[in-house]
Amino acid sequence: MTTVTQNQEAFDAQYITGSEICDQLQVSRASLLYARNKGILPDPVVIRGSGTYIWVRAEIKENLEKWKHSLQIRRGELNGC
């Protein structure tokens, strides 16, 4: 029998939420929305009535890596290499 914890772990392994992205990249929700509007991130699945956005991790990984790199350059964490 599958436990709630196992179900959560399976969900977390496959999907990433907007909140998790904000935490990982240290950006605000407004920055997340800006990234969506500018095409930095693809359109998410929106959970109706909750304002929660989710993406398939495997499908958004490259987008997040590129965005993280550009944020690091902008923040002066990298020298642009």
C-alpha cells in the first residue's frame, strides 16, 4: 500500500511548484510572473482556485538553469563566463 509520504515524494520528484522555484532562485513571485510573461519559463499548469503553478521538472530544467545563470550574472555572483 502506498503511503501519503510516498505519494508526496513521487509528486515532488516529477513536478516543481512556483514557490519552490522562488525559493531555489531567491526571486519574488512577481519575478516568477515576469519570467512567465517574457517567455523565460513556459506556461505552467495552474491549480484552479489556489493560485498554485506547477511544471514538470524534466521539461523546465533547462529553462531554470538558464534563468539561474542570468540571475547570477546580474547579481554579480559570476563574472559573465
